[in-house]
Amino acid sequence: MKTKRITIVLGCVFSGLLAAFLLHNSLGFLSNSGSSHAQQYLNQETKDFANRCPEETIWIGGGTFRIGADDQYVEEQSAEDVSVNGFCIDKYEVTNAEFAKFVEETGYVTIAERPLPAEEFPNLSKEQLAPGSLVFVPPSGNQPILELSWWKWVRGANWKHPEGPNSDLSGKENYPVVHVSYEDAEAYAKWAGKSLPTEAQWEFAARGGLKKAIFSRGNQYSADKANTWQGLFPVYNEKKDGYVGAAPVGSFPANGYGLYDMTGNVWEWTKDWYRVGHQGKAHKQNPIVNNKSESFDPREPGVAKHVIKGGSYLCAPNYCSRYRPSAREAQAPDSGTSHIGFRLVKLPGDPLT
């Protein structure tokens, strides 16, 4: 249905077992301690892989952490002692310039640039089938503001024209690419010889080595630490962080692992299919919800969605407030918007480029 296309809605592991696992699997593991950065246990194979991290990526040694949070939104309800193996992850969100190189070399056409398939929407006119995407448009006037009314379907909006056909990327080469669907992000990842991160990988990296902190850089929210909305959303942005919309990647301080914009700026796609909470993940190694049939969003039953992470420049203390590592949202895989982008990871099994 059309909604599916354009909707936005809005362990314990004992030390002996751990040692045996490392011995037999030759995988890096990181064990969290009380400090902000945990000790890394790396065998030679993992060290070699860590040294082969592509340019502009950071090696994350892997480890165990509590995914989610029990004192925020219900969809974040946590699971303890979730573990991930080591991986390389992009320091920055994928930029317009990087995506442009991919398109130039492959001729790829994003979903937002393709018309809606007439066979799926036989009751729509040719005009209604025209390519487009969802753009944030601040409400105006003194009329009551309906939930999500600030999102508009704009014909001609896509990654090259983020605000609509009259906009372009001039001066925004180093901004995160947006209006990319899950399919688009996967196509780029394949071309780059990388992968989209799992939710567990993404959240572990976003925490920056801090064990139980609310934010990527501690327990205190600060407007100058991430690109978020200051003021009364969606009508007034005080712009205390210097930006109304997206910002060039790396404009705000990195977290403890040297990663930029893990929270704020734009949401980021992950591999996981969305369901409420983290049930079934406790004490699991490299957990992932990879079965589409398991996806369930109670706000829109019947529409399978992926997890997006990190919040965006539209997240404000009075609305959303998902600029936290544990925060998560659901997004239909064929729907891009003006505030969703992505970054990638490099794993031992990924193809060489």
C-alpha cells in the first residue's frame, strides 16, 4: 500500500567459556570493566584484521554490554550481556560526495528517483505515481498542529535534491546523504565492500566505551555535543548548536571511540528488522533480528520495518529525544526521508575492494 512506501512512524558469560570461545573461533573480544574503555583481548588473526580497517574507519574491539534502556521508551526495553565481535566502522556518516561517486560508477537509481509502480497502485494517477520523498516542512500559522503534519511528500525530492526539485547539493558535498532507502544503502554497501551494521554493533559503537551512560559522551545532554533541535519542536528552533538542518559530518565532537555523529544529525539504517524491545537477545553473541516475519510495529501492524538508530537534527527534548545510543525507531525499508542516512561496517567476511 502507499503507506508502506512513504510512511514515517514516527551474560553472563563465564571467563572459562569466554576463553574457550576465543580459542576455537579466533575472534576479538572486549570485556567491559568499570572504566570508560575496556581491556581488549585480541588474537593474532583479529589483530591482523584490525590493522586492515579501511581508511576513515575505526576498529571496535568488540565486547559485552547491556543493549537498550529500561528507563526511556518502551521499545528500548533492554537485554543484558549482549556481545559483539570486533569490527571496523565508518568514522562518519556516508556523505553526498561519496554517494555521488557510487552513482557515477554504477549508474544506480535510488528508490526516491523511481516512480511508484503502477501495478502496485492502480488507482493512482500518473502524477501521483511521480518519484518523490518525504521532506520536513515546519508548520506555519497559528492553527493546531497535527502529529506528523510537518512531513510532506515532495515530488522530485531525492538525494540530489534534498528539499525538492529546486534544491541541490551545492556546498553540501560533505553533508550526510539522505533520502536513501534501506535498499539504496545496501546497494552502496555492496559496492563499497562493506555491510550495514546490526543494531547491536551500532549501539555498542555509539556508546563509545561508556558502560551505562545515557548519551554517547556521558549523562548530561548538551546542545554543542550533537546536532539536535533546540527550542519548541516543530515550530521554533533556537539553533544553539549552529544548525537548523543537517550539518557537515564531523561538525561535533567524536565519542570515545573516535566516531562522529553517532547521535543527532541524521538517523542511520541498521540490518535488524524492528520489533518492540530486545526480548530474546540476552546472553547472545552477535544478536540480530534477521527474519522479516518477526518484524512488528504496533503503530502500523502488517508493515515490516527496519531499525534506525541515533536520532536526528529534528530530535528535541520536548519531542522524540532519541539522540541516545539506546534509542531506536522503525522505518519501512522502501521509505527514505530528509533525515535518514547511514554508515557502514567492515567485517572479516566482507568482500575485498
